[in-house]
Amino acid sequence: MHIDANDLPQQIVRALQQVCGQGPVALHEPRFSGQEWEYLKACLDSTFVSSVGKYVDRFEADLAAFTGAKHAIAVVNGTAALHVALLLAGVERDDEVLLPALTFAATANAVHYCGAIPHLVDSSEDSLGIDPQALRAWLGTTARREGGVCINTRTGRRIRALLPMHAFGHPCDIDGLLGVAHDFGLVLVEDAAESLGSWYQGRHTGTFGLLGTLSFNGNKTITTGGGGAILINDSALARRAKHLTTTAKLPHRWSYVHDEVGFNYRLPNINAALGCAQLEQLPGFLASKRHLFERYREAFSSIPQVRLVAEPQGCTSNYWLQTLLLDAGVEQRRDDVLDATNTAGMMTRPAWELMHRLAPYAACPTAPLPVAESLARRLINIPSSAGLA
Amino acid sequence: MHIDANDLPQQIVRALQQVCGQGPVALHEPRFSGQEWEYLKACLDSTFVSSVGKYVDRFEADLAAFTGAKHAIAVVNGTAALHVALLLAGVERDDEVLLPALTFAATANAVHYCGAIPHLVDSSEDSLGIDPQALRAWLGTTARREGGVCINTRTGRRIRALLPMHAFGHPCDIDGLLGVAHDFGLVLVEDAAESLGSWYQGRHTGTFGLLGTLSFNGNKTITTGGGGAILINDSALARRAKHLTTTAKLPHRWSYVHDEVGFNYRLPNINAALGCAQLEQLPGFLASKRHLFERYREAFSSIPQVRLVAEPQGCTSNYWLQTLLLDAGVEQRRDDVLDATNTAGMMTRPAWELMHRLAPYAACPTAPLPVAESLARRLINIPSSAGLA
């Protein structure tokens, strides 16, 4: 069937309406159809609404059980989780951290909070995450191992960590990245903010690196209002994470002695109460989001210039944000599609501006980014709420 | 009447029991006797539980109205508020910031987050806050003004800001501190984390400096679970505060362009819903806490070696934490008092460890601290919940 490229925006509007109805439809809305109300009331009645309370403990235990991580430490948001995870990974002032140019600003910001410098690398079209082959080739020309440490030969700075992000919930090529991290002496930290409920070869994202982080912002698969968590398998590191995410106070009956600079990042009990209720519904949300993917696949099958992104081989994706990729031949129509869909009340958005195009990161070390640049020109997120399925 | 010093701990236990009953009694508990449940339910039903929502807007407007600040920006906690306030005050890496040695660690930590160095100074026995006369004398020997900038002549670093903290809710000598800030070219930022509901000469604490900060942690006069706010009179600065406490994204129908490093510190709507309900009850809480002070004054009037700290002249204190000061002659009994009271189920605590005694701040520039040292040996906080009155 021939599609007139001039008609493409309206074709996409109609495909969205076929799945979502007439709208208006948000990009991603939370759904509170479980015990949210009961847990919030119980939390309020207990008067323990703040940083100590049974819902925080339970939420952490439930997250650990769900993800298979040995420990989960709940914090105020995913950015805070990433900040402390990087500190625990040994990232120091003036280190570099490798991360994808195609990510949300928080990934780079967390590196900046450590006084470190993002070093931006390319993505793969299969996973939308860091491409291990391209990364290996890039490091081969710009880095060397020196006494177990990876040095950027151009800047002279230590490259301490590799920070992949599982974009829109699709697991990136973790085996490939673990190989690069091993060969170049890098600590792997996973930004799994978008991938709660996503598995790579049967193991949950965020549990492969030394540390991984989750987000429960209002637009995520489950929400605590604002919230995040650090996933850790090492128990000593988990104790350090609890210490640093509080005020680093030493336990004592009454004394106030803090042996380090803490960050006061603990998730309040009332937000954790919401999280416990949300987590109970996660399997249902994931099933709904997978069903929504099937419905979109059907609806978009008649538009050959558009590909709906599917989970990578060997992976189970949470399908957090459903993603269209325009063919390169029609990529110049992207803004028309964004305009037509948003005007029709179907909320859509393009990829994040690539990190090296943002003022604070314009001067960062940057690998060639042919794939990320192409993806950024062609990518459109479409309405993805579990409630749409 | 003669009191045997050996009996002092039990005298104090009996005075506490006279006011609080047999216990156990917490140091400070929140009270949810207003519209908390209704607002939480309305927030949940709206599905706007995260960083956008009408309760955040309303909480900010209500805080501004209550304090008289032109703008209030709600954030995840008081530490985050202080971090951004200091950045907006122009505090940069390797600057120094003057703050009391007698404070909670968060005051110093926020300075550290900016890459700056706490410079610790002495307190006054009247207000428990920074002593302006001692500060002026200290700066006279260690600082000089050079082209409008204050330089520490010993370290060579710029001293950028003066950061007083209103300890336990008692306003410090703001006029005196404003005079020192003016004469030495320092920006005044107020840590009013403990003093919501405290006024200095009829004006609310936190509104005298270029910026001021509040906390709504679970142990504060009102709570949002975890939360804080920045108070600002300058509208351009308030816009910058909103920008930096989010992800610094430029407004656009769909694009994700961030022109600065943001901090993702915005208070979730669900926490703000709690805050709106709590703020409605604040006048009642303040009346109760003042009444509790009167009851303690009566109960402790028969123990001459103990003074109950009263609001400074010309000030109205929120009496956040009621505070006993032991006479110097019996200060060696402090730990016995702490032990006896806590053993009796009356939760009490000493002053925070002075900042220069904490490992992360042991090497910081430090003025002579005769008063802070004395206060730290003699000070005991006693149960202070509004519900005790």
C-alpha cells in the first residue's frame, strides 16, 4: 500500500485514535486502583509519615523481592539514587563517567553533582541504549588502562564508571557492556529509572552493575509521588548507601555524631505507603502495557514508514514509553507529526535533546554519535499509560 | 530551697512527668487533626500526586501568605532548600560560608554540596544563634574587604555568605547580623528550618536575608512527610529557584531542552497536600507550644540549677524544641540527666555535636567558640509536641 508522506501526520493521528479513542490522552498517567487509599490512611493514622516507618522498610523489601536485588534503598527520587550510587561507585571530582548522549538530563546531572564530567557515547538502534561495539572502538582510540585505572588519553582524566540507561524500559546490551567495563577497568552502574519490570535474559535490569537505580516519578510505571531506589547486591555497600542517604548519623541513644557528609535523601514513609500499593499492581500494569504494545503494533502495521520499537532479543521490556521510529526518508516530517498529534489531543514527544547539545554539557568529551543523532531525529514517544490497554 | 545536685536528674524527671504525664513521651510528634485525610484523598483521586499539581501551588501560596515572603518555593526537604538557596546566593566551589558551630549537620552539609567550606563561628547565650558582636570581632582579625568581596586573610578564600540558623525556633539577632553582613560584603541567607512561626520584631524569620529556608520534616512544627521551602522576596530570583529546583527545562510544547544543571528537588503534590492541611492548623500548634512553655516554666521554677530557654527580647518564638540549660556548676550531670529522663521514657537529647567536632568539618576555619562550647555542655531538649499542651 502506498502512503503519501504528506499524509503521514494524519495517518499517525488515526492510528493513535484507533487505540486510544478520541482523547485527550496523556503521555503517561498513573493508576491508583489498589490499596493506595488504605495504606495512606494507615500511614497517617500511625503518625509515622516521615523518614522512619514500616512502609519504607516494606517497600524496600518488596522492591528487593521483585527485582531480585539483595538490597533496595528507597530515596526521594531517581536523580538522588543515581547521585549516591555514583559516589558509592567511587566517582570523584574531575573523574569522567561514560553515559549515552541519548538520555534524560538527570543521568548527566547526577555525574555533575559528584563534581565529575559526563563523557558521552553513542547508542544502538536495537536497544536504544549504549552500543558496546561502538564504545569499545571509541575507548580503543581514546583511553588506556594504567594500573587497573582507565585514563582518557585526550583529557588525562580518570574514566571511573560506565553508566548505561535502559531507554524507555528497553534493556540495553548488558553482556556487551559488562565486557567493555571488565576490559577497560570501569565500574558499571545502571540507570534503570525507566526499566522497573524489564528483564535482560531473565534477570532484572539494575541488578547487573555494582549498583543500579530506579525512579518512581509520577510519569513512571509505578509512582510514589516522587521517589527512587538504589539496587545493590553487596551488603556492606548497602549499609553505606543507607548511611549516605540519611544524615550519616552514628547510632546512639541521644548523641548527634555524623561521621560523613550525608545527603538527607530518604523517601518519606507516606510516599513509600503509596509505593507499596503501586508495587502490588505492577504485574497487572506490565501485562496492560504489553497488551497496549500489541494493539499499537496492529494499528501501525499499515504505515510502512513507521516502526514501533519492540523489546530487544532475549529481553522482556516493561514498555514504559511506547516509541515510534520514523524511517530516515520521512524524518523531516517529525515536527509535523508532533504538531498534528498534540493538536489532536494525543500527547507525544520527541527524544530528549542529546546531552552534548545542552549548554551545561556542550564541552564534555563526546564520541561520534551517528546512531544517537539519527534516533534523535526520528524518535517519537506516544501515549503509554497502562490504563489505555 | 536547696537542691542536692545528686538528685538533679530525678528532679528533672519529675518536672517532665508533671507536665507530660507518665509517658513514654516522644521528643516531637506530628499531629494530624485537620483536613489531612481529605486533601490526600482528593490528591490521589486527581491522579496528580507528583511534581505538578494544585496542592504544590496552594502550599507555596499559603506559605508566602503566612510568612509574608513574596515567594515560597516548595522542595523535597530543608537541606535541598538550603543547597539551592546557597547556589542562588552566589556560593561557588572553594568559597567559605560563615555558619554557627552549634547547628544541625544539614547547615554545613548544604555548604559542602556547593563545593564550599563551612567557616564556623560562635553563638550567643541569649538567642542560641550566631553572636554578631563576636562575629564582627572575629572577622576584624581574619577578614578584609577587597573590591566589595570579603576575603579570609588566613586561607585566601572568598567568604561569600553568612548563614545563621534560628536554633530550636528562637530567632537570632538578625539586626546585628545584617549589620555585619553589610559591613563585610556578605550575602545573608537564613536557615529557618526550625523557625516556621517565629518572628523577629514582627517580621517572620527567613524573610530578612536574600533567601531563607524552611523544613517540614516529620519532627518539625508542621510536616509534609519530608519537605522544605525557599523563601524569596526577589521575583527574578524566585523564578531561578523554580528553574533550579526542577530539571531546568525550558518551557516548550514538546522539546526537552535544559539550559542549566537542575536538581529535581520539587516537592511532590501528595506531600504538599499534607502541608496544606498542616499549615491550616499552625496557629493552633503555635498556641499549644507556647502554652507548653508556660507549663514547663512553672514545673521547672523549683529547680534553680536549670533554666528553661525563653524567646529573645522583641521576638516571638515557635518554641519548636523546648530547651533546658543547666547551670555551669552542674553541667557535669548532663549525661546523668539524659540517662535518667530517657530511661524514664521521657525522650530528651543534648545539643548537636558542634560542627568542628565532626570528622568532615574538623579542618574547617573555626572562630573561638567559648559560648557554643559551654552551651553544648549544658543544653538539653525536652519533649515538645503541640499535643502535650
